[in-house]
Amino acid sequence: MKKVILVLALIAGGMGMQAQNDSKTPGIYVAGEGIVKITPDKVTINSRIEHEGQSAASVKSQNDEVVNKVIKFLKSEDVAEKNINTNYVNLNKRYNYNDKTYTYVASQTIAITLEDISRYEAIMKGLLENGLNGINGIEFESSDIEKHKAEARKRAVLNAKEKAEALVAPLGQTIGKAFMISEGSNNSYQPVYRAMEMKASSDTGGQQTIAPGEMEINVKVQVAFQLLME
């Protein structure tokens, strides 16, 4: 039994020395950044329909009528049902402090995703003609977002490697394998507007139309490489 305990103690001691040696392995720690700029191919219109009046039933009826017209219009334009989403429906009582009276406000939001950005102007024109009276915002997207994320990660790691090599080169040293890689928690995975331009379009008689510009995906990583000694 004593022999077994002694052997186990020697093994444990050896593992401890190995871990201690590994922790003292010379290394170089660098940050890398990968940026991918893309042109969006989808757009989501966050629209709002709202009516105010003296009767709750009346404003609710007005809203329902416009919602039905808007949905019928979108379907006639072959917008898929999965791309027409109602976010919320509200019916509130509003107090007017000036004349001390109450009115009722009915509102409903509909998120409309267009998988063809070129249809934006025609769809927007039709929405307004069918009674839609509010826009909460426009969001541009990419249908290949996962592919672009992967490319941004790759660029970030390669950028870290280039930095590490540049740092040790003046010392006449080289880097070895990476022994630690972590991805930043503040990476911009959702597309960020790089340009939200307003331009005149001949197709709309010179009226101002919105252009998506560029979107950016930004990934940051921390990488540790072995520092090879000459």
C-alpha cells in the first residue's frame, strides 16, 4: 500500500511541476480586429397606424380598417405573410390638460420585411396611400449575415497573428502556436449603418428617397501565442 501511495505522490508531483512550467511558458498577448463591410439586401419597415377620437370603439374601428387595407395591399404585392408582423396593439385613454377632456387613441405597429430593397419606394408609396400614418424606423439587413460573421472572425485572428509577428520581429524572435483565443463581448454582430444617405431619384420625380449605404460587421479577439526563444 505504501508503494502505491508513493507512486501516486510522484505522479501528482510531476503533474504539478508540468503545470507550473506551462504557466511560465513565454508568450505574447495581442488583440486582433476583423471588419467586413457589406451592402444590405433586405429592409424592414417599422410602421405605425394610429387614430385618436372621442369614442374608443370608433378609433379602434378606424385602425382595424386601415390595418386590413395595408395587409391586403402587401399581399397583393406578393410580400410573404412571414414578413408581415404585428408587434403591438394599444388602446389608451388620453387626458387633455388644456380643456380637461379625454380622448381615445388606438395604435398598432406592423414590421414589414422586404427581401428586395429595390421595391422599397413602391411599397412605401402604397402603404401611405392605404392609410398608414407613421414610420418608427427603417432597418437594413443582410441575408448572409452568418457568412459575414465567420469572415470577420477569420480576419480578426489573422490580424492578431500579423501584430504578434510584427512585435517580435525587431527582437529577432518568432511566434509559435496560439495557446489562448477569446472573442470580444462587444462585437458588432448586428449590421451597423455606415451611411444613411438621402438622394434624389428620377424614378420618384426628384423626391427624396433613402439609400442604405454600407453596413459593417466588427469582430475583436484576444490571442496568446508562444514566444519562441532563439
